[in-house]
Amino acid sequence: LAAGLSTLGLCAILASGLALTARAQSAAALLMQQGEAALKQRNGAQAIELYERAVKLEPANLKAKLRLADCLMGQYVPGANPANAFVTRARQQLSDMLAIDPGNKDALKGMMNVSTNTRQFAEAHDWAVKAIAADATDPNPYYTAGFSDWALTYPDYFAARNNAGMQPQDPGIIPGTAIRHRLRDGHTAQLEDGVRMLQTALQLNPDYIDAMAYTNLLYRIQAAIADTNEQSAELIGKADDFVVQALAAKQRLAANSPATQPSTMQLPAPPPPPPPPAGARAVPNRIHLDNSMQQAKLISQTPPVYPPARSEERRVGKECRSR
């Protein structure tokens, strides 16, 4: 009899615990629904509060953590201090996700996007490589890695042009063998990695216009640090090919998108270039091609819209920024 009573008591305790867990999960789900409603009403602050309450009730809920991180980053103003409280809190949620599930693709791409938005480009590249290891079929981490290689090279390229006395509109090889060699020694690996990453992104998504644009820009940097006119001309020819491909891709996408409906294809747009070194002349805001190609082939003026690349992240971030 005593054994039977003990068993009944244990069952009652287990049942009570399960009931409490079910109620907590139900409450967390309700809070997440309310968070979605707050987003639809463009109340980012309230959405953050609701998602935080859901995470507190259900700490292992990865979706709640991801939504909270996305919403927190929606409050971050690009160019602000990367140690911003919103960024710190978003990173913490993503870190918690990775502590629960180290290979979580959403968390890895979330970290990649946080680093890109805050212009921590070396860190963004590292997270992109981890995201590729978790899912080698997603073109966006390859694009982020290639873009990061360009962003890490561009400031030194800009400074070298200035030091050589080149004007923004001046085409051609950077004068000064030593200057070019320093650039090649410091950035050849990044330039080659960037081209390789972007080409992989294009294999996975042949209409990835931004990947074409940055492949073009990487080849133009390589052309500027070549030692011979022949080498430079060959690289400029490759760059021009990607300009043509990008224009063709734009036409295809426009033709496939009904004029009366917005396109359903979401392409991640890159951040704007890094700021020039202090005291430097203004950054050229376009790539200069041969006169016959110049206006027809400009694609480097991609609108400075920040990732995240995923369409769902983009929607949440936009809604969270609206109060």
C-alpha cells in the first residue's frame, strides 16, 4: 500500500510539472503572437518587450530568441557604435541560440548579419564561413564573405590612390611599384578569396546581381595593382563582363516581374563602402569605365541598404524600426 501511494504521489508530481510546462509554453506562444501583432502595428518597443517575456518563460525557444534578436537589430541605427545596447542584447540572444544548438543556421547567419551591419567586416567574414559550413547551399553567406573581403581591402586601395596623387576620376594602374606591391602583399589573398566566394554565390544563384557588382569591383582593384598594362586590361575585361551580366540579370528579373505587382524576389543589398581615412579626399561614388561604356554599365551604385539577407529578417527589421 505504501509503495502504491508513493507511486501515485510521484505521478501527481510529474503530472503537475507537465501541466506547468504546458502552461508556460502556451503563455510563451501567446506572447509571441502578441509580438507579431505589435510588429504589424509598427510598435517595435512593445514587440521587444513581448518577445523578452516569451524568452524568459521559455528560455530554450529558439524562434523566440531569433525574433527578439531580429527586432533588437531593427532598433540599431547603421553607423552607430557597434557596442550599442541593442546590438549587445541581440548578440546575446544569438549566442544563447548557439549554446543550445551550435550548428543553428539562423543563429550563425544572424551573427553574420549583426557583424556586417556594425561594419565589423573581419568578424562578418568569420561568421559567413561558419554559416557556409552549416549550409553550403545558401548563396548569401558566400556573398557576405566576398563583400567583406572587398570592404577589408577598399580602405587601403583608396589610400593608395590618394598617396599616388590620383584623382577620383583617374582610371588605370596606380603609379608606383612599391605602392602596388604593398597592396598586393597585404590583400591578394582577400581579393582572390572574395572572387572565389562571389563566384560560388553566383553558381547557387545565377541572377545574384549584387554578387556580380562586387566581383566587378574586386577585379577593378586587381587591375589597379597589376604591374603591366596587359594584365590590367585583362582584369578590366573580366570586370566589364560582370557589368554586362548584371545588366542582363536586371532585365531578366524585370521581365519576369509583373508590372502591376512588386517582385517577390528579395536580393540582399550591401552596406555602403567604409568611410575613407581621416583627411582623405572624397571617395569616388562610381566606377569609371571606358567612355563608351560608362553610363550604360554603371552598377556599382547599389542603394546603401543593409542586410539582413533573409526576406523574413528584412520584414521584421523594418517593422521593428517603426515605433
